[in-house]
Amino acid sequence: MFAHAWFHIENESEIASPALLLYRERIEHNLKLMIEIAGGAGRLRPHVKTHKLLPLIERQVELGITKFKCSTIAEVEMCAMGGAPDVMLAMPCVGPNGHRLAELALKYPQTQFSSIADDEATIRTLASAAQQHNVNLGVFLELDCGMSRTGIVPGEAANFFVHVIKDTPRLLFRGLHAYDGHIHNPELEVRRQRCEEAFAPILAFRKRLEGEGVIVKELVAGGSPTFGIHAAQTDRICSPGTTVLWDFGYGDTLPDLPFLPAAVLLARVISKPGKNRITLDLGHKSVAPENPHPRVRFEELPDATPLMQSEEHLVLETERAHEFLIGQALHGIPRHVCPTVSMHGEAVVIENGSATTRWPITARNRKITI
């Protein structure tokens, strides 16, 4: 059954389940499609939080991608380890993280490190760290384009913060960052209209700054759902993340983005506890549990109904239960791949239909060395 399907693995019996599988050819397709949609590698600042993998940073650098976006200091360090010339931490630096970022700037002088700020206290934190460690740190002003999670609305206070950054020793004003994660309508035209409306104040603010003689080197815009929309505008840098591995959550709602699911969860039948039921070894310690069921869609059983999930178990209802044997493998695409990857210590890499190597999830923890 399914012997010639894309997810088939010749040496699957060697892989313990549950396991995270990454299909190398599909990742390569997605990376090259990202560059094609963006109109060149220089238009990209991909978010690494989806995969957290050093080998994928190294591969993207080989493809000409020089700028990356991160959520944690560990991800920032991973990018520097992979030879990335330009790395942005898209989280405000609080606690010791300003000093950690400055220490990375000392350790990896070939990389330009930046962070975001939307408050004067954050700017002071970055300035203090940069000055104490005698390094330069870039700062992107974080603008709120409607998500109301972080960021400041374009206006007088935002303008003031830009000038504070510009006038602070050891800080470099790098530009503007605006994330529109609240815009993910299935209808492309609705998504496009909402995106354009959300970014109108951002573009007006940039124009105001440039009118005052401020050089806005970079406007980092959007995520995966609005990637194609922003890519059509040559005045900004795109920062998709999920596009590298994809999942069925975005695959179902964003048909205009033809990326391929490249991350699969391997599970096996461990019990058949009643008529039309099978139990798999795929609990919510192995797949992101924040969404309602189905949290994973099995290629062999796309219409199965999840009945319950606990830490190590997933019970499915299907009229085809009799077709499946104890120990039989199933292959599932997660609804939300980003937190799913971080639940695994390693990924099994599949190339040409065989498991070839294993990649530790490099930045799974919050700290690598700094």
C-alpha cells in the first residue's frame, strides 16, 4: 500500500516512532520557490523559527540568502554559526538578552546583528549592551500594522523613537519592521486588500522619515500568508517562515502559494481498541496541540476522525481500521509545523526515498553557547 507515494521510505523500519521526517527534495523545491516569488534572494529575510536547523541556514546562504529573522537568541546564534551576514532578532530585548546579543556581536564579528524596538526602555537596553561591549547593534523600529501584539502605531512617538535610535552611540537605525500575522484570509483579493490597507500608514510613515532626511535602509514586511503580496512590491524585504516546510493549515487556506509539505510525522499503530478504532503513538508531545483537531492529517487516512489525544496517544476512528496492522506506519502532515518541529530533538532527513541522516534541531533550546 502506498509503495510509490512521495512519503514512502525504503528503510522506514529503521526509524523509531514518533519521528519528525524532513523530505530534502521538497525543501529544495520550497527554497527555490521562495526565491522565485521574491524575485531574488536579496529580497528575502526568511524567519528561521519554523525549522530551527543549522543545515537549512547553511543551504539558504549557499542559495544567496544573506538576511535572516529570528525569535530567540539561540536562533540568532545558529544563523551566525551558519555564516549568515545579517541577522535580526524580531523580539524586543528584555532581561539579559541585550547583553547576549552584544556578546554574539563580539563572538561573530562577520555578522551584523540587529533587534527590534517599540519603546524607549528597549532602546536603552540595547544601547547599554552595545556600549558596554563596544559593539554596534542595529535597531529596527517595530511598527504595529493592525495585529496589536508588539509595535507602535506610526505617528509622533514613532518618529521620536527613530531619532533617538539615530542619535544614540553604538546603535544603527536599520529601518522598519511590520508583521501582519492577523491577515490570512483564504480569498487572495480580500487578503491583498487588507494587506494594502494595513501597510498604507507604514508606507506613509516611511515617506515622512525620508522627507526628514532619514535613510530607511530596509522595510521588513509580512510573513507567509502575505508573502506573495509583499513580493510584488519591490520597495520592501519579505520574511516568510513556514514556506520552508509548509503545513496543511496554510496549505488549505492559501492555495495561491504552491509550496509543498516537506515535514511529516511518522507514527505507528500501537493498538486497535474497538471496532473502527486505531491508536497511534503520536500524542500531543509530538505534534503542536494548540489547534483543534485534526492537528495532523494522515496521508493514508485523510478522513479519519480524531477521538482523543493524550501525551503519547492519538485515537482515530475510521471504517478502514481493519486494513491496518499493529506496528503499521502512518505518515501525517501537521496543521502547524513551527511548534511541531520544536517538540522533537532531531529530524530524520529523507532523500530519494530513503532515510539518510539525522539533524539535531539546533535552536530547539533557548541557548546554544550565549
